[in-house]
Amino acid sequence: MRTLAKPSALKGAINAAALTAALLVAPVASALDDSKVTIDNFAFTPNVITVKPGAVVTFENHDDIPHSIVDAAGKFHSKALDTNDTFQVTFDQPGEYNYYCGLHSHMRGKVIVAP
Amino acid sequence: MSRDEGRGVDRRQALECMIWAGTGVLWTVAGGVPKSALLGTAQAAESGFAFLQISDSHVGFDKPANPNALGTLNEAIDKIVALPAKPAFMIHTGDISHLSKPKQFDDADQTIGRAKLDVHYVPGEHDLIDEDNGKAYLERYGKNAKGAGWYSFDQQGVHFIGLVNVVNLKAGGMGNLGPEQLAWLADDLKDKSASTPIVVFAHIPLWTVAPEWGWGTDDSAQALALLKRFGSVTVLNGHIHQLMQKVEGQVSFYTARSTAFPQPKPGAAPSPGPMTVPAGELRKYLGVRSVVYHPTGEPLAVTDAALAG
Ligand SMILES: [Cu+2]
């Protein structure tokens, strides 16, 4: 968990804003570095994203069915995200992070962290 | 009468469909001769029995595909309460709740309890997403279960096995039984004679329906290998919210309707998510199932009844 600071499952956009401020004590990397992955139709979009170290990636579920975000290497996992719930992970360490949905494991995606 | 499904719609199936017709009479077949009797009498005479399957009630779901999943579960239970004869018990093949919330389980229990039947549950993936990854489910439904919630029991010579294939899913995979459960299953079956009728039930199908949607179980072949020596094996699943069946040797596979919302046929939509149908059509896609066993060596008779024709 050290390498990936503060993953947090957040309920709804308003809570997300409030809690992001509370949980991420250090100023987050600039907005340009931050990225969003949405879940639509049982798929992570974009399916592969590349971000800079320190970027915060926000996962947001747009389906009527809950999904979760589970790192294949076990470094982070979200709770089940209901419709419009979000989950954030700060990626400090360069590398490739393969993740999948803990409820529907055929759903997969990848975050590439590169300087 | 709503659609009736089974191993072909023959005379027996048509008659057993009467179970749901509210005629006050249960039709049974013994030695190929249909006869009518109240179920209690039939049980005594033939030592067969009927049980029910409901699935995927998703209590708490309130999206467009069905704004009131608890309401349609209630209707399913009404149908069961109205049966002219009491079945031996009911199984629920998972996704009792939508989000594993205590209130959702409470509402489900209260509604299903109106049927006044023993209910044997297995979890769906929606039942294990509480803070403690399934503790809420196990405390409520898994008191006599092993591992993540698997168990077996016997009813009038038929051996029932409830399996869990919704935990420890592997990236890119489908449903999963896991080595611990497979070892338990081997042990559970080892003293059973090959003539014992077996009924296996689990949430995700134990045959591969649509791998691209995860509709299958990665290690189901190992479970089926353990069941191969048995003369009669019936496999009942949920998860895909639609009727499907397949016969492979002595093994008959059936998936059940949901009581909450339908899902598309494989490949008929971009994703397996809830399928929204015109409001007046919804109840044609939802339903309950009865399974009748007679000790005649015939396959168990599976009859599905929609909530509305
Ligand atoms: Cu999912």
C-alpha cells in the first residue's frame, strides 16, 4: 500500500470532492496529470491509461450494476461501487498496474505509470 | 399459461405446468401414466416430492429495468403462497440482495419468509460485497455451511449440493470453485452410490454459456468429473437472468429466471447488464421454477412459470 497512497472508495460526487480534500493531505498532482476511468457497459474506458508518477486516477461506475477495482498484484482494491460511485488511487511508483473487476473478473484494465 | 420449459414440451411437461395453474390439483406421472392428486397424497404414494427454485431477487435494485425489485419478489412469493400443495422446500440460487446491505437482506428474508418454506441459499456475487467480504451473508445464511458457504443435504433419497462459485475470482476468468471446495465435493460424494440422484445448485452456470461475459465457471470441469459416475445429475443455476438448458450425458443443466430483471441473450447487447423491456412486458421475463422428483429413474421434471404470461 505504500507505493499507492490512499486508495479510497467514495460515495457520490459530492462526498468524493469533500473526502478527496480530507484524505490527500499533500496537494495532489496538477489537474493535467489526473485521469478518469469510467465503467460503462461492463468495460473500463479508457482501457489502458498512461499517467505520470503521483497522478490520481479516479474510477467511476456508470453501470446499473456494481463493479469493483482490484489490482491483480494485490496492491489496491475498492469496495463494490454502486452506480456513480467513485474510487481513487494515487500512483506514486512507475510501473504497469493490471486491474480487474472483483465481481466480473472478465473486466480488465491497465494503468501505466511512466515519468 | 406461461411458457413452460423442460426436456421438450411433452404431455408430462404440459401436465406438470398445471402446478402453477391454480387448479388445486397437482399432476404427477408414475410409470408414464399421468394421474392427478393432491401433492401430499402423491408424495405418500410415490415418495416423490417437489421443490422450488427462485433466483437473482436483487432486493434493493431500483433502476429503470425494474424500479421495484422487492415488489416483483413479492409477486413471485404470492405465486408460491397460492400453490395448491406445499413443496418440500425452496432453493435460492443467489443475488438475494443487490448490494449486501442489511436492509436488503432483511427485506428479502421477510418477503421470502411469507412462503413458509425451508430455503437453502447459495450466494451470488452481489451477496458478498459487505465491508467484510461475505461475513454478513455467512452469518445469516451460512450457519451450517463450509468455507465460503457450500454444503449438502438429503431429501428422500436425493442428494443436494449447494456450491459457491463467486469468490476469489481470477483476473480475466469466470466463476471459480477453488481447490478447497473441490476437495470437499470429492469427499462429500465418495460414499454415495452411483444410483443416488444428485442435484447441484450454484449461482453462476456450471457450464460455459458466454465466456466473453464471464458466464461460466473456470473449474467446473473438475466438479463435473466427480459427478460423472452418477446416473442422474441435475444442475440448477442463476446469474444470467434467463432460461437456458443443456443436456450432456446424464447431466441436465438449467439456468433460471430472475425475480428482478432480465438480462440479454449472449451477444444480443453490448454488455450483460440489466435489460430494460417495456413496463407491461417485464413480468414475462421474471419467474419461479418447480422441480419434481419421482423415484422412477426419469430425469427430474423442471417447470418454469413466468410472473405473467
Ligand atoms: Cu464488474
